[in-house]
Amino acid sequence: MLINTRNPQSWGRYFPRGASLFSALLGNSHSPGLFGWVNTYGSGANAERDLYADFLEEAAMVLKKPDLNEAAKLFRISGREWATLVDLALPNRVELLMRGRELLALRCTLFIDKGSAALDEVLQIDRDFEDLRTKATKAFPLDDAGVAALLGQMSEQVLRIHNAESQAIEALQEAMS
């Protein structure tokens, strides 16, 4: 789906270069985007795989099923693969995408650490983020070939995530059988 441009729901067609791709990667007012889904939506980063691994480690003790620890280890590996996906999608070499990632991470940290006391800072971050969206709309920092390369790298990483998750699920099923 990321790179098959013949598919009407491919990323290349559904999220063309510009504001749509920016929103798919970094979010907008009605969707958290890739960064948000993986890092700030819910209770933890890395698509919450580390949180799930913690649960499995506790369950291993309570249920006296030490094989759950192997599943936990594999879910932690999956979490690192999710983090790699975000790093590939929002590379440091692309200033606008890197800055968007930094702003969203800071916004999340301020919200968690300070709550409503950080309202003015959060509102400024929101304005700065909207400025980035405007820039992305007018002149996305990657040309078509750069976007194709980015989506290709993301596609390969999604397959690595799939493999990691499949191994983790298999280990979980074995531990519980």
C-alpha cells in the first residue's frame, strides 16, 4: 500500500506530496499521523510495545509462565522497529519533517509534565506546527523521487515490523498453550 501506485489507496495516491503527506506523517487536527500513533497516542512510545512487554513480564510471574518473557522480549524488539519506522519517515536530513517531529514530542512532554500550566507553550507549539504545515503545502521538502524513496524505505520497515510482530505473537501463543 505504501508504494503500489496502481492501488487507489496507496500512500502515493492517497497522501500526495504536500499537506496530505505532511498530515499522514505528522498529523492534523483530526488524526495524530504516523508520529502520533506510534509515539504519543495512548500511554507510551514505540506503539506501546514496551508497555505490553512490561505487562507480559508481570503476567509471566503471576501466571507462572516464564515463556511469556520471551514474548515480552520480542515485543520490545517490535517496539524498536516501530521507532525505526518513525525515524525513517521523519528523517533528520529533512529539516521540516525533523522540526515537526521535535515540536510534537515537545508538545507531548509539556502536556504530560505540566498539564494546563503549559498552555501558552503548547499554543505556541501549535502555531509553529501550523507554520510548518503551510510551508509543506507550498513547498514540500522532498521532490517526487525523494517521496518515492521515503515511501520505499517505510514499506521495507513495515515488513520488518510485520515479521517482528508475527514472531512475538507466535511466542505469546506458544507460551499460553
